Amino acid sequence: MDNLSKEIRENILRISNHSGHGHIPTCFSIVEMLRAVYETMRHEPKLPAWEERDIFILSKGHGALGLYCTLAQYGYFPISEVFSFGSFESMFGCHADRFKVPGVELSTGSLGHGIGVATGMALGFKLSAGSRRVYVLIGDGESNEGTVWEAAMVAANLGLHNLTVLFDNNCSQSRCLPIVNPEAKFASFGFEVESVDGHDLSALKKAIGNSGNGSPRLIVAHTVKGMGCPTLVREVFAWHRRSPNRDELETLLGELNETSV
């Protein structure tokens, strides 16, 4: 883990402690994926509505705090503003609102919708013969939703070569209905599939930058919920939606700082 990934995770911890909100383990699992997207796709933080930008959608809405902290690092707004997260009249809700937060392309929270909207956007860009691409990050948990597979069937049928789906395979459904072998499942729908270490920034950027063979692409990112803090990894279900108190914050920051760079 490099210093920037560590800093994003520190901000997630501090803001969750300050606000009393946030899903820390799931935010931690997607930090490198978010960084890889914003270091690869076309975007202009000072012009978030730039017409030639690529589109990124965070479908797993529980990771909103991770998205806010990442957008702040890439210049969309100061990180100090995110400390209002979850408070009355803050633009930084517990689920992202595209009408309030610069850089957020879709209001999400109801799971399973992001990939469907991303498919529609990719179709629109394809019909307009433009070069814009659409990236959507979905979770293994939300892939229990039938709409995910309906969208996958449509995207492959339409040959949406400009659509890339990032699959956060963090085993969130290990106690109920896990998605076994997502690579084979999406491949059977007609996706071009690649599997990577979801915390390897270089591997993620290389996979995201691959324009593919003409089919929609799936990148299965194998991640760890709570990555960087052994306490979160060990007690992942207890920390699913819990904010640290002052003592716990210091413990978690200490664990994060002990993680090798």
C-alpha cells in the first residue's frame, strides 16, 4: 500500500469517527480500484460536466465515503468539506447524490441499478460514434440482484465495447449467497474477463486501460474488506456499519501506519 492509498483510508477513518456514519470495511476494499479509475479515465476535476469525459459510476452505494475521499484527492473539492459527511444539509450524504456532489455521475444506494444505467450510457455513446467510455464498480453482494444479470445480457448482446465493469470480489456474501466464480458467469454472457489483485494499483490500471476485443469487459478485483487494518479484517461483520470512537480510531490509525509501504 502506498502513501496515497494510506492517506485516503486515514481520511475515511477520521471522517467516520467525526460523523458517526460510514461503512469502513467496504470503503477500504475499493480504494485502489477508485484510484486506478481516476488515474486512467478521461476527466477534468475543475470541469466535472466536461462533455468529453468518461463516466464512472459507483454502484455499491455503501462505499460513498470512500468515493468522496478519493474525489477530494483528485481535486474535485477540498477534503475538509467531506467532514460534514452525513450531517443535516451536507451535500455528502451516506449515499452519493449526483445533483449535489461534483464528480458523482449517478445517485446510488438501491443495489443492482448501476450496471443497468451504465449499460444505457454506453449504448448512447456507441450510437453517437463517440470515444467516451463507461466504467461501473459493482459489488459481489449486489450481484445477488437479478438486474445485474439482465444488464450483463443486454450489454453483451449489443456489443458494448466501451463498457467496463469492475467487480469488487470482497466475499461480502460469504455467510449467505456468495457469487461463485464470477469470471465464468460473466464470460458465459459474452464478456471479456480479466482477474486481478484488487489492491495492486499497477495491475488495475493496466486492466482498466485495456480497450479489449470489442466486447464489454469485466475486471474481477479480488479484495479484502477492511484492507490495511487487521482489526477490521478480523471483525469484518461487527464493523459492517460502525464508526470508531476516539480510542478505536487511534488503534485503527496505528494499525494502518504499521502497514508496509
